[in-house]
Amino acid sequence: MGGLILGALGLAILWGRGHFWWGLLAFFPAHAALLWAGLVPACQWLGRVVTSFRVSDGERFVWLTIDDGPEPGETEAVLDLLRAHRARATFFVIGQKAARHPHLIRRILAEGHLLGNHTQSHPEKWFWTLPGKRVARELDECTGTLLQITGSTPEIFRSPVGMKPPSLTPLLNTRGLTLVGWTVRGFDGVSQPLGRVLQRLKTGARPGAILLLHEGRGHAPALLAEFLPWLDQEGYQCIIPEPTRWLPADGIPAVGC
């Protein structure tokens, strides 16, 4: 789908050289489609995004993901809460923060959690506009940082705010990275009352859901101190699903895409 959008843009430009107004009519819808594909986190037009995972009958599994760490003071408290509730999580970490706090990265792994690449500098406002070379640098520097700390490289990636520049999917594919989105988020990355964040997460939780939370805002421990007991009460278990379970929005297994 991404190739079709880019092809339409190219045809619109070429055609527009000799037919200006018709070229504009063709250009703007194609440009709007490209913009939509890049800014809507779950949109699959520029490449598949994992937005849920497969569960069997009776399984009440969810995938808890935590972005933007590590964050001293928060990460330790989050890990303590996860251990108390026997919950496993995936931490999509920022490379620059990981380099400053390698002991937190090592603790995350030592306690059975998973690390994901969340770019080196987290350019959240303009990631979708970045040229391919800059996107590649963000990916590679974060992977290199985690390799230096842990001795291994991540296999999953999450874009800042879910944005997808056109170059992203080919770059991920050549690096063996899978793009992971989410099923539901509480919008705790912006200023929101915790009660409202919790309500969104509870409403969206279901077996096979990917749940998105954030560190770095000071409220992750308080949020999880309420959310994890609720998940326990509802019979949910926080797991890290095998790649064979991962599903994009179209329901076709995401492995190898």
C-alpha cells in the first residue's frame, strides 16, 4: 500500500507538469493518504504494525508495554511492582537514557522482561518527517547502545508516538526489527488525570491486547499500583507473547514482515 501511495505521488508530479490543475487534484489526495499513513499509529499502509496478539480459548493474556525509559526513581519502582504481581513487561527504551543508566537496563533483563528499540533520541515531534539516513541513525544508535550494555540486540521497535516515515519499514526489515504498536493506550504520555488514564486502559483491556504506558512523567508507579491489581482481579496475566502470536490489524501473522 505504501508503494501505491508513493507511486501516486510520483505520477501526480509528472502529470502535473503538463496539466497543472489536474496534477493538483491527483497530488493532494495522495499526499493526504501518505500523511495519514505516517501519523496514524495503527495504519498498515506503509508496512505492518503489530497491534495485538493471538490467544487461545480461555487465555486471559495481555502484553504490557512501557515506553520512554529508563527513568531513575520510576523504573526501580515499576520493576518492584511487576515482581510483586508476577507480571512481565516489555520496555521500549530510549538509547540516550539507556546509555546514562545502564544498570537499569541490566536489571530489566535480569528480572525477565524484554527490551525494545525506541530510537536513540526520541524525536517525537518530527520523527515522521525525518529522511531515511536520520531514521537509520536513530535505529542503529539505539541498537548499538543496547548491544554495548547487554551483549544482544533488540528484535522489536516502537516509533515515537507511533509515527512512521516512509523509509521506516524497509529500514526495519533490513535490520530484522518488527514494528510493534498497541491495542489501547491511556494517553498518560500527556497531561491527563490518572483516573481517566486508568479508565481508558481498563475499557480497552481484552485478551490479546497490547497495553501502552509511559515512564518519565513521574506517575508510572502510581498508575501501575492501581492497574496491576485490577488486572489480577479480572484474571489477566501480563506475558511477553511469542512472535508467532503477533498480529497486525489485518490479522495476518506479523513474523517476517
